[in-house]
Amino acid sequence: MAEHIPVITLDGPGGVGKGTISALVARELDWHYLDSGALYRLTALAAQQKGIDFANIDAVADIAEHLQVEFQPAGGILLDGQEVEALIRTEQAGANASKVAAVPEVREALFKRQKAFLQPPGLVADGRDMGTSIFPDADLKVFLTASADERAKRRYKQLIEKGNNVNIESLRKEIQERDERDMNRSVSPLKPAEDAHLIDTSELSIGEVFQEVMRLYRITNKDSH
Ligand code: DC
């Protein structure tokens, strides 16, 4: 029988803290980490760099299929050998990712690549459809939520701390537009899996959310033995 490799999926809307929590859980368990949003961000960036219009579905799907990406263990992401982490983390890059992610052919092209992250001793997978489409048999599925207001406030604080000049109203609007697109696309829309544990993070600190995910994992792990 094939070895069972455990998976924890963490899904939810943009700005909910999935990335931070997933990285903490992966470090705690010493597991691999899949940042699936980065693959959509990279696809959009690669298309832009090659001057390809997002409406050119076949060309964008081809880019997704052949992305040359290296996630550096110590941080940083190489696209065709070039460091692009800062370029893909902007609000605009997130909005572009959400656009290419609505194309079924792009999702199909990234399917196998995401599956390939499943390696021993385990995987923490962060995204929108990890529990519903990519790892439907995950050992633990978590869906994080927070109101668009709360997420806009958090993002505003982060950006201001980094010295950026931003307007909270336009941030809130961008977040709402991205939610709309991610929830209403035809393939793998953003929604909790039926068996996902919902955590509303609005009133919780990062440490509290992390502890709750670990508590859920310990319960799941005990039940399965
Ligand atoms: O998690 P993120 O902000 O890096 O994701 C950027 C966009 O990519 C998001 O708005 C929608 C898309 N995405 C997706 O469709 N499916 C995923 N599993 C992850 C991200």
C-alpha cells in the first residue's frame, strides 16, 4: 500500500493570514509548505513579462504549465532564475493572479504541479481550493475567515509599517473585488469544503489561530490512530 502522507489544508480569502499561519504550522511540524497563491501570482507576472494579454487563454495556460520556479528554502522565489518575491507580493499582482486564476485552463495546468508538493513527512497547503479540489482527502481542512473590513485594516497597517502610502477605502474596495471574483468563478471557487473547520480570525491574534489549528490537528491525528 502507498505510504499515507498527511496534509493540512488552509483556505480562505485574501488577507486573512493564511500564509503566516501555514508557514508557522509547517515549521512546527517540520512539513513541506505549498503557497498555491504564489503559483497564480507567478503565472500572471510571467505573462506580463512576456507581453501576453490575460485574455489570451491558451498562451497564459501554456505559461502556467511551463513555469520555471524555484521556491528558495531560506526565502525568496526565482522565476526563470530571477528573484521575484517582491514583485509578486503587491496588491496589483494579487489582483492579476485572481484574474488568471479564474481561467479553468490555467487551474488545470497548475493542478499536477500543486499535487507534486505532497512529499513525506507531510504538507501544509495554503490557498482557495486546497480542501475542495487539490487535496480533497486532506487529514485536516481549515477555512479561515475575517470580514473585508478587518482584512483591509490589517493590510493597511502592514503597508503603512512598510512605509507605503495607501488609502484604506481603496484597499477595502480591492479586497471586495478580489473576493467577488474568487467566489464567483466557474471552476474551484473560493468556498469552504463541507468537512472544513471554520475559524473566524477577526478577534484572534496570529498566535491564537496557530494554536487552534494545532489543537484541531492533534484531535484529528488522535482520532485516526
Ligand atoms: O493567496 P494569494 O493572495 O496569494 O492568492 C492570489 C490569487 O490567486 C487569489 O486572489 C486567487 C488565486 N488563487 C486561487 O485561485 N487558488 C488558490 N489555491 C490560490 C490562489
